[in-house]
Amino acid sequence: MLIFHRGVIWMLIATFFFALMGTFVKLGGESFAPTELVFYRSSISLVFIISIMRWNNITYSSNYIKLHLTRSSIGFISLLFFFYAIKHLPLSTAISLNYTSPIFLGLLMPLILKRKVKKWLFLAVTIGFLGVFFILKPTFENQNYFAGLIGLISGLGAAMAYLFVTQLGQLKEPVLRTIFYFTLISTVCSGFMMLFSEIHNIRFGDVLILLGLGVSATIAQIAITKAYHVGNTLGNAGLSYLTIIFATIIGAVWFNEFIDSQTALGILLIIISGIFASRK
């Protein structure tokens, strides 16, 4: 029997808004460097998170500062690398490399969480990963292997960050506090890096893109953090491939992208992987 719990619902929300975030990153990449996009994405999210924390009387202090800083630092590096890959590679290639994170999750869970995982969850993740490649049909253009390596490392970093989020959830840390430290570290670190590079002017047309980036990222971050707090870690990893389905739909509607037979097969494989991943 399939049981769709709260973690699945939060993952649906997260994957949709991550697809939107990726769209805004690609649009913003025409005017801004990856460091700038990380800064605007993080600083806008930070304002929202602080406001929500105050509204809910959630304090900033924590007994697990070291764990927060570790998760936030790894998450920042992963985010920066992901944005770099999007800017320097075809979008399909960058996303497929970042979505190796579920594979890394399966490899890292026994080491970091000391937890055994069921074999059929590995099958679900593998099917989903195959679906991603059918949809994205990734190719390296201009032999840009360095950017490809950066994209792959972003997938590893994302997997490690999700594992630390799971640990914080097990320690009953509030979701908003976990996101607060991530957005704070990302804002400070990217802002510091901007001091040593060219800062591009924000034109009127860029405002909506940057706001869309910050808002979509905030909603996605809240949703995925809640999902990893209450859901199954590797099951969530399988469901994370739904981002590709939403991105495909957005691409068809917004950019008039044609959905071919391989893309349709990839979507089917991802749906199958999501069903398997949602089983208990």
C-alpha cells in the first residue's frame, strides 16, 4: 500500500519552486555573475526568514551551532557551484549534474547517519536518475570539463547538506532556524566575495527576476527543509526528480520547448521512481 505522508507533500511544493528558481537563475545569469545571484537569492530569503521567525517567536540561538555552520557552509558552496554550472553549461547539463545528489545520498547515508536503507529505494533513485538523463539529454559543449566537474561537485555538496538537514530535524531544530543559518552564511560569504569582483548594476527589468529568484528560493527552501525533517531521506531524494517534470512543463509553456518521445519516457520513469520512493 502506498502511503503519501507530509514529507511527500512538502517535496511536491519544494520541487515546483526549485524549478521556478532554476528558471530565474538562467534568466539572471545573462546580467549577473553566479556570486551575485547567490547573494541576491540569499539576502532576499534572509529578510523573509527573519520576519517569519519574529512572527513565530523563534529564537536564533541553538545548541547545535557547529552542525548549523557545517550544513550552511556546505550548502553555500554547493549553491555557488550550481549557479556557476548553470551559467557556463547548457541548463540541461547543469541540472543533471546537480541531480546526482540522490545517488550520493544513497552512498553517504550509511556513513554519516549510520542508517541502513532498503534496496528498493536504491532502485527508485536509479530509475529516477535515468529519467533525468532521458529528459535532459546532457551534452558537454566546447569541452568545458571544468564547469562539468563543478556541477558534479554541487550534487555531492547538496547530498551532504540534505543529510545534515536530516540530522537537525532529528534533533528537533526548528525548520526556520535551519534555513536562517543557511541564508545568513550564504549572504555573508557571497557578499564578501563580491567585494573582490565586478558588481553589475541592477536595471529595472532585473528587479522582477531577482525578486522571483529570492521568493521562489525561500518557499522551496522552507518546503524541502520540512520534507527532510519529517520524511524519508532517500525517499525524498527520489521525489526530488519531480523538479525536472515541473521544469519541463514551465519550459514548454514559457519557452515553447518541444517535448519529444525521450522526454516523455524520462517523465514516465521519474513518476515511477516517485511512486516507489513514496512507499513505506
